[in-house]
Amino acid sequence: MKFEDHCRESFELFGCEYAEVHLWLDEFAGKPGFGSRHRHVRHHLDGIAEARRLFGDGGAEAARIHIISDLKAEGWREGDAFPRNERHYKAMGLW
């Protein structure tokens, strides 16, 4: 999903765009060494915990929804294991 799509989804669900959370999650998108494979950074349970520390409970929930939306775009389905950390994300064969 694009940044705007994540913000719209958050607004529809929570009444707040949580733009800072989405920018933080996708900070490495398109950067050298990452390109489109930035999701192994922060798009996992450890990333949600860090989002909670930085942005509070609402930010953590927005991060969780963002991550689920991106995982689904990669073929992940509800009921599949949720990536725990960067290493687990890669081991699952995700971006």
C-alpha cells in the first residue's frame, strides 16, 4: 500500500491518520540496500512493540494494521505465522 492508503485506512479505523507511524514503518523504502525489500525492518512483532514505545497504544495498533495490509500484499493470510522479528520475517520468505 501507498502512504496515503495506510493513512486513509487508519483514519477509517481509528479516526486518526497516524502519519508518523506509517512514515516510521516505511522509513527504509526505496533507500539503497533496501529498495522495495524494506519490510523486513519494523514489519513484525518487535516493530509493533517499538511503535508502542514511540507512539503509544494507538500507534502500535495502527502499525499492526499497516503491517497486516502489507503482509497480505505479499500473499500472507490470516492464520499464517506473524513475523516475530527481522530474522523470522526473512526466514518466512517474505520481502
